[in-house]
Amino acid sequence: MDGIKINNVLLPQDLIIKDGILYGYTMRYFENSIPLSDKFLKRYFNCNELFIYVYKASKILRDIHNNGICCQDLSFENILIDNKGNVAFCDINGCTYKEHRSPFFSRLLKEFLVDYRKSRVSTVEDTDKLSIILSFYLTMYGEVLQRITRRQYHVLSDNIRTLENLREIANILVDKKVLIQDMPYLDDVIDLTDNYEIDRKQVLTLKSKILNYFFCRNK
């Protein structure tokens, strides 16, 4: 991957090697930024703010794929947002590139694809697109996709066109009999005119809250 440069992607710069063993790498510092997952750990937020960030992230993901790279270990935790609204991908060292395959996946993808679906996706690109869709639903509902009931889905989809645009995809994903293929990039389905204020207390279920999900990963 040496020499590859992609706008808004923090690729490895210098390798940290000792006695011929790779210990890590450095990357450009993205100032005044936090993970997209942390940006919306609050009770109230407007869906439009989230959609703008995710729309930008989806465009960047297209550029990553156009350079022959698949992030594979992708979640909102390694998409950074700075205080000017800029978006950047980081920590894609566990990616797949050419004949080099990565064994790493996000916890969110593993729980959905391995534990729930017990299946695979048709292409490595669809792995990334599925990962960002799963993170999107977790942020919107505070619940993993496979646990969102139809009634819960309507709580937001009745007011947000983007979720209506994604309804068929959601139905396909939770149906274990259907092959996961031809996943859309989220910039193809996001409606940037959506402008709905979300109350996390109203949306979250008693069983699983987004704060618990992200905090438990550090235990």
C-alpha cells in the first residue's frame, strides 16, 4: 500500500519495527476529533447532523474501495469527526488489499454475521457496506439491527425518509434465508432533507442501550 494516498483517510506513515518485527505504525494526527460513535452518545440529537457525517463517510468509503482496499474492521469507532465537521477514516491497518486478506472484523459485524446470521456476504466490499449500515442502525435506534422490531422501526421511520429508503435492505438483512449481496452505499439512500429531532429516551428499549453497548466493549 506504500504510495497510496486517499483524501480523508489516515493511512499508516512510518512503521515501528524492532528486530525485524512490526510492532505498529504512525499516522497523521487528526486534530480536535472524536469517533463518530462517541459524537452521538447523548439523549437528544437531530438526525440531519448524523446524516451529513455518514453521507461524507460513505463517499470516503467509495474512494477506499476504488483504490482496491477494503477496511473490513469497520465501525463508527474508527470514523473520526473534527470540530469543523470534517470526516476521516483511521485504523484501517487490518484491511484487505490485493492478495493480502485480513482476519479482523468489528464486534458489531461479528455479532450480526457470525452469531445471528451464520452466513457470509458475497463480496468484501459488501462487508464494509454492511458494517457501516449496522453502525448506522445502532446509532439511530440504540439497538442492534437484529433486535429492532417492526414496531420499533416505525418509531423513527414514520418521520425519517432515510429509514424508509432503507426498509427493504433492513428486511433482507434480518432474513437469514436471503443472501447478503449488492448492499448500497449509504450516500445512495440518505435523504439530506430529513430534519427530525431524536429523543434517545423515547427510542431506546429497556433491553439494550447504546451507552451500555459501547461502554461494555471496554470491560
